[in-house]
Amino acid sequence: MSPSPAVRTPQLPEDDPQPTPPVEPALEDCCGSGCVPCIFDIYEQARERYQRELEAWNARQAQRAGGKVRKVRKVRTKPAPPGAA
């Protein structure tokens, strides 16, 4: 009977800064001409990407801390401006 293979723990990067949230555009940043994608659509995509990156970062930090999970900070969203679709 052969010995079981060693279980490897994935290497975590030494420098692993917390992701930064995207900057929300001001209402006056929208030209109002119905662009596709609108600047607010681009912001929403960036916010969703940030949320995924933050959850992954929190999981790495929990792994680094030995399983203690930090609470994920949710990004607060504002309703879309009138006329934005």
C-alpha cells in the first residue's frame, strides 16, 4: 500500500490589498442621450465585479486567518436616475 499524496495548500500572495470600490458617477456625468452602455450601466458592472472581488478577498483573508470569516461589506446602491434605462 502506497502512502497517500501530500495535500497542498494553495499559496496566497504576500501582498493582497483589499479591492477598492468603483467611484459612482454623478448625475450630471450622464449625457441623457440613451447611450448603450450608459455610464450608470458601466458603473453597475464595475460594482458587481468589485463585490465578487471583495468576496474572494475575504475568503483569502479567512483562509490566511485559519478559517475565521470576515463579514463582507456590501456596496450600497442608489436608484438609477430618471430616464436611465
